[in-house]
Amino acid sequence: MPYPAQPHPPRAGGAYRFEWHGPGGEGFLAVSGDIRQIEAIRYIDSQEVFDGGVMGPAYRAELAFAQEEQGTKLVNTLTYTSLAHRDMVAATGMAEGMEMSFQSLDQLLAEAQG
């Protein structure tokens, strides 16, 4: 699922948006976020919401980066408003969509390394 890069100010109070389109351009999904806290190269805390409320109300999204021997470990923690909210999101296929994005990233990194 390709998505356009949207530059955003990497600071508390900054905002971002990611858009996904299916192969051939069909389908569309977008998420917007507001950065609440950021610690350079270590941590980002934001609040995200998908267009049209397709994933329910806004939720907390935390990214924690840690240097390890093999590279950088990324922990992505999503905190939903309730158990029902979490279950609704899980039923949408979000995990599969995230996996497709990670596979695309792996491919881009492999191409960049030559």
C-alpha cells in the first residue's frame, strides 16, 4: 500500500498525516496525528484519528526507539479508549495492513542498501 510522505515539524504541537492507496490507486485510508511530546531519537507521543472515524475515536500512539546490537528496536504502543474500541480496530484487518506497510519499508531499505 503506497502512501505519500508528508513532512511535518518533529516537535510537540506538530501535526502529521499519512494516506494509503491500494494497488492501482483504488481505496483510500488516512490518519492524522498531533504530537504531544517528543524526545529526539528516543520517543514520540501523539494522538491519532482516522478520517471519517473508520477506526473509532482518537487514540494515543507512542513510539519508543532503543539502540540494540543488531540495529534500532521500535516499540509502537496504541492505547484505545476502551476494550470495545480495541476489539473493533482489531477486527478491521489493521494488523494485516500494518504488515503490508512494514514489508514495503523492508523493500525500500533493501533497495537503498543496493
